[in-house]
Amino acid sequence: MELTGSFWQGVKDEGRKEGTDEAIIKLIPALALSNDHQAVIKILMKKMDLSQAQAESYYQRAMKQGSKK
């Protein structure tokens, strides 16, 4: 099987997305220390250019991970 340039571009793009996801999830607990839930959602929407649904999803994932620690 030949691995084409498009394969490697896909791998790079997926790695970038996963890195961004991890960064957002790590950022949320710090934001939550000094902001309420709605403020954190608004910050994510504005600064990270996320929809409200995406911001809520990241928030829930971050809070779930935080409670496991």
C-alpha cells in the first residue's frame, strides 16, 4: 500500500485537531476558576471561534476529566 501525500496531510491535520482539543480542555478549568459557566462558554465562543454547542461539549469534557483526578 502506498502512502500518498494526502494520507500524510490527513494525519497532520488530525494531530493538529487533537492538540487543539487537548489545549482547549486544559484551558477550561483555569477559566472556570474566575468565571462562571456562561462566561467560560462565551470566552470559548469568542476567542476560539466555537459554536455554543461546541463550547458546551468542550466544557462538559473538561469538567468530567477534572472530576476524575
